[in-house]
Amino acid sequence: MFRLSNIYKRVCDALEPLGYPVREQGSYAKDEDQPETHITYQLIDAPNNSHADNSPTSTTPRMQLALYSRRPATKQDADRLFKSVMLPAGFMRAGGRDLPFNPETGHYGYTSDYKYFETEV
């Protein structure tokens, strides 16, 4: 039977060398002080790509990463930073975009999607 690997651990392990705090998107409380620079992640979808005997045999989870920083230069380098760790970890980049400045926290943001192809083991 096909089972999705722990995609969350795979993402966190890939991002760890960047040295920034990594948390699931939405896990900061509204009144919690956010670090100067941090990364969040969330699973967007995980469609089944193929089936055999009425069971999935492959899937491609799509993870959305976001880097937030109070320093514009750090945010502007986010795409390169993500690529430097996600591509070697076996992820495929699926686009990126700037996020609006958040005046409440003082953070600039950049988000990018990455897919990971998994097959039945």
C-alpha cells in the first residue's frame, strides 16, 4: 500500500541549513513576536498521479514556502536561498512571488511553491 512520506520533515530538514526559524504557516499567534527573519511552510495539495489495482502508486505534494524578513535585502534573496536547499533535496520549483509588506510586523515576504514526486516503495 502506498503511503506518503513525512513531507513536513523532508521540508524542514531541507530548510534547516539556512539557519532561520522554520514553522508551519499560521502557527505564530497574533500577539507573538516574530523573529526578524523566519520561514513558514504549508501543504497546498498532494494529488495522486497514478493508480494500480484501485490504489494510488504516486503522488506529488506541493509545499508553499514563505520567507519573511524585516530586511528587504534578505527577502530579495529568498528565491536563491530556497533553490539552494530545495533543489538538492529533490524538490522541483513551481513558481514564486513577492508578498505585500506587513505594516503590523514590519516584514517583507516572498513565497515559492515546490513539488516533490513520490512513488510506491
